[in-house]
Amino acid sequence: MFSMFLNFLFPPRCPNCRAYVERRGDFCAPCMRRLVHVHALVRPTEAADVLDGIWAFAHYREAVRDLLRALKYQKRKSALPPLHAVLQAGDGILAQLPHPIAAVPVPLAAERARTRGFNQAEEIFAPWLHAHDIALTALLIRTRATAPLYDHTRAERRRELRGAFAVTEGADVAGVDVLLVDDIMTTGATLTECARVLKRAGARRVYAFVLASEHL
Ligand SMILES: [Zn+2]
């Protein structure tokens, strides 16, 4: 009843082009076609031994970029429904991965987690994974904050990230298949380092899903 009333007052619109849509949070069909594209990403060279596959769901541009920024930097959880809608395009890829699989959000540094109040990777992926009977588990922790990595060389990024992640105390990842989830992939250095830590601790296969990438 309330949602009918809400839809009467504020009819749902595409978050990208403002066209009217059926359900709140959905992109219109043309924007969905242009922005959402489930795609295997080329793994960074140094990831070849540790990451068994990376998929992105959308292009990091237009409303996808704006919604992710609103979520991360303005803590606007109202940005979540359209991001959740994007993930439905990945049902087919998820079905191809081994089951059971432990989904693990890329952890934030403690200070960042405190100021933001949530981990965006968890907020984005949890409902969709839950709908597929996959729980998010905090198997990784970030041991220290790291500097932004985009303007670093590959060697510098590797050095900056070394030792920045660890398996959570008491967690056993031996023989476990893991699905890392994160909001975006830029250089892939963070995902690679997380996968390296997991493999070193005995994880069997490590895959990664990111909501958006510039490299589609
Ligand atoms: Zn649209």
C-alpha cells in the first residue's frame, strides 16, 4: 500500500536517464543494455597464479559511477537498489562457479570502515549472494591502511600492498573455494594481493566479482 502511494507520488525512474520504469531501482532497457555487461576481465599478469577469474558486471561510467560515488563518499544507501539490480545480470556466471563457495568482501582499513560505517562491497553484494544461498564471510582483514594506488607503477603497488591483508584469526581457508567481491577494479592490485594471501593459506580456487570496471 505504501509503495503504491509512493509510486503514485514519485513514479519510479531510470537512475541514468530519468525515463519512467516499472520498478523502483531498475534501469530502463536501453540504459541497462549500455551500462550493464557481464564480462570476464583480463587478469593482471601477476595475478595469473593466484586469481582463477575476474568478472565485472557494469561499466564504471554515467549512473553506475555516480551511484557508487554517492554510496562511498556521501554514504547514500539510497544508491543501492539500482546497484542491486545490476547484479541480477550475473546469475549465469555465478552458476558456473564451484559450490559451496565462500564469498569474501575486500576488507576496508579500520579507519575507513569507521568513518564510512559500512563496507560498500558487502552492501552491494550481500542481498544477491544471499538469494543464491551464499553467505558473505569475513575471511580477510586489512592489517593497515594503504595509499591510493592508481598513479603507482606495478612494482610500487605490489610493495604498498605487501602485508596489508591477512586471513582472519581462527579462519580456516584450506581447500576452500573463495569468491572475492568488491565495488570496482582499477588496477587489480588489491584483488591480486587478497587472492595471494588466500592461496598461501591454502584456498583452492579464488575468483573475483566486481560491480564495475573501466576495463570492459
Ligand atoms: Zn535509462
